[in-house]
Amino acid sequence: MMTKQRPPSMYQRNAFAPGLLAAAVLFVAPVLMGGDWFAVVLFVAAILAVIVAWFAIEARQWWWLPVFAVIAVAWNPVFPFPFSGSVWTAAQSVAAVIFLVAGTLIKVPRA
């Protein structure tokens, strides 16, 4: 039985996995707000924002840097801001969508 081999992709999306992981954590974040586990959300979001920003630099897509700088600062666990309420809850979902979009759009040509 002959199978067709698909040609290899011309691009690789290095930011897809960290973007997907961050989006999953941020979509669960509103449930964890106010508890001890929300500190984990802050760590994960801030670290993965820096990782996705690095992949954006490698892909020469500089316009993502300010977006992920804001996310890294707003979700920083070292000096957390006292955000709360419906705006902060909505910000979790907005950041998750940003991670998904960036993970899909940030790509580099394969060597």
C-alpha cells in the first residue's frame, strides 16, 4: 500500500507550544483568583510571555515585543499589582487570546 508523503513545512512555529500552554492556564485563571494557586498563574504567564517575546525577536516580528512586555509586567509574580474585579478577570481571557494568536502567527523559515 503506497502512502503519499506530505512535503515538510517551510516554516516552524516555535511560539505555538508556549502560547498554547499560557492560554490554557489563563483561561483557567478566573477560577483560581483569590486563592493560593493564582501565584502559579502569575509565574506561568510572566515566564511564558518572556519566552514568546524571545521567539518573536528570533522571527523578527518586533511588534509583539510591547504586547508581551505589558503581559510580563502586569502578570509579574515578584511585585504583583493589586488588580481585581471584572476588568482583571476579562484581562485573563484577553491575554489568553493574545497568546494563541501570537503562537499561530510567529513563525520562522526552516533552514
